Amino acid sequence: MSLMMDRIDALRKEFKSAIAQATLVRDVEAIRLKFTGRKGSVPELMKELKDCSIDEKREFGPKLNDFRQEIEAAIATRAKELVDGAEKAKASAIENFDVSARVPSSRKKGTTHPYSQIVERVENTFLSMGYSIFDGPEIEDDYHNFGALNIPENHPARDMHDTLWLNRRSHLLRTHTSTIQIHAMESRKLPIAGIAPGRTFRHEAVDASHDVMFWQCEGLFIDKGITMSHLFGTAKAFLSSFFDTDDIDIRIRPGYFPFVEPGVEIDMRCVFCKDGCSVCKKSKWVEVFPGGMVHPNVLKSAGIDPEVYSGFAFGFGLSRLVMLMHGISDIRLLSSGKIPFLRQF
Ligand code: DAH
């Protein structure tokens, strides 16, 4: 008889310690199955009780029933506690979400691409000079890339651009951002002052200094009475703001581009050295940008009267500028997406 009582006591002890340790709702369910499930310890004891004497049944039947109810109540209470606790923890995590918490320093942070950095810097410099930012399509037609820029079909200047033609032979990937001059003149009111940074494409043999995709930035200023000296002044002001120095010296050489007349090459005295370095290739001068006075034919093609208006245009290689500034020796790295390279910026 007392054996039955001992077994109930032992089971009660076991149950109490198990339920106290349960931290998840599914632990509680496992305990329920173990003690009161169909094959659980309590039903097993009940089965055994069937073979016992009437006296035993009378004494232990109600005890076993009480034990079963005790278990069921304890299980319901613990399960509720756990569910409430989890909900509270969730709510408090949302409520106490600390937006200013420090991110562990081991987390890898992303950075902006060197191209994005230079575009932002060039744009800010020109915006501060009153210019706007222009945009245009990367897929162009022959007219905007060549014809309107005074490069008619069969013009030898077309050979300067190794063009990536699309299957529709009338379209191509723009070979320079000068196309945006035409879009700007077609869609904007005069006077026009803007720059247009963007990607350009050429069918190049790829090496450390040539890639099929590279970045350029075009500049255009059209108004009444614009002269070459405005171009030189603008070049100096831009370089001085960009390189953050008043000590900018430029020199001008003649240059030929069909869409400007006269055309020039503007060089800057090397800002990285005094007596020659790898950037200026020991020459103390760095080629910065070509430009010139917008050709009357270009103005005419956009319906602007060259007798009334004049303007200057220039275009420089952003890829080259990025490489110059950061001492990058291989242009291919810039579009490689290589994380160890990008993480340096
Ligand atoms: N589009 C020329 C190129 O890709 C660069 C250029 C030269 C742009 C002279 C100009 C310019 O606006 O006036 O080589």
C-alpha cells in the first residue's frame, strides 16, 4: 500500500522539478505527455490500480485523481506564464529599441564607391558656382552622339571613338557625355549652365588604362557674350575649389574637337609635387580637360542663333581624375566590385 503512496510522492517530486525547469511552451507539452498523456506515468498507475484491492482503490483512486488535477493545473499555469513572458519580452524589445546603440566595431560597414564620391564632389563644386546637373540616356542615337555634334557620317573624327553599336544600327552606347549638351540645348531655356557626369562606353582593347566603360563629366555654358576667357576662368575656379588650393596655374594648348571652334586642351601645373612626380610623369603639368567654344553648327542644330548666343563646353574623364587623386594604377579595379579594393575608400 505504502508502495503506491511512495510512487505517487516520487512522481510528484519528479513533476515539480521538471515543470520548474521548463522554459519553453514545448517543454511544458512534453512534460504533460510524460505524466498525463495516454501512456504517461499517471494513467499507468491508474491501470495498475485496477488490479488492487477495493480498499486500495478507495484510498489511492482519489489520490491519483487529485494528483492528475494538480498536474493539469500546474501545467496550465506554467504554459500561461511562459506565453505571457515571451509576449512581454517581445513588446519590451520593440518599445526599448535603442536607435542610438553603438554597432559593434567588428561589423563591416559599406562605403560609397570612389565614383560616387568624386561625382558628388564635382557636382557640389559646380553647384556652388551656380551650375545645374544635367542627365541624358546611355543608349543614344547616331544624331545625338555624332551628327548634332558636328561629326557627320564619314567624318574622320568618328574613328576617334571605337563605338559599341547596338543591333539596331541607328543606336549605340554613348561614347562620350557630350551627347548631353544636345539634350540640354533641346530641352532647356537659355541661358544654360550645367554639368553632366555619367558613364560612357567604347569598344576598347582593355588594359590598365582603358576599359569598355568609364566615366566622364561634360560641362556647358551658353549665354550672350560668352568668350574663351570665361572657360579659362571656370576651369581655374573649378580646379581651385576641387583641389582646395588658390595656387592653381593653367596653360592652354590648341586641341581639335569637331564640336568646338576654337578647341583647346587645358593643363594644370601639378598640384601633387613641385619638381615632377609619377602623376605628372615628371613633366610638372597634368592634362586636365579639353574644351572650347561651342561650334556654330552645334548651336544651329539645336535651334540656337550663333549670331546672338555663344558658349563654351568642356569634358573631362572622371575615371582619370579618380585614378589621379587616389593613385589607382589600374582602371579595371574601379568596375571590378572587389571588396578589398573598395574598402580602402
Ligand atoms: N567628348 C570629348 C571626348 O570624349 C571630350 C570633350 C572635348 C568634350 C572637348 C567637350 C569638348 O565638351 O569641348 O573625348
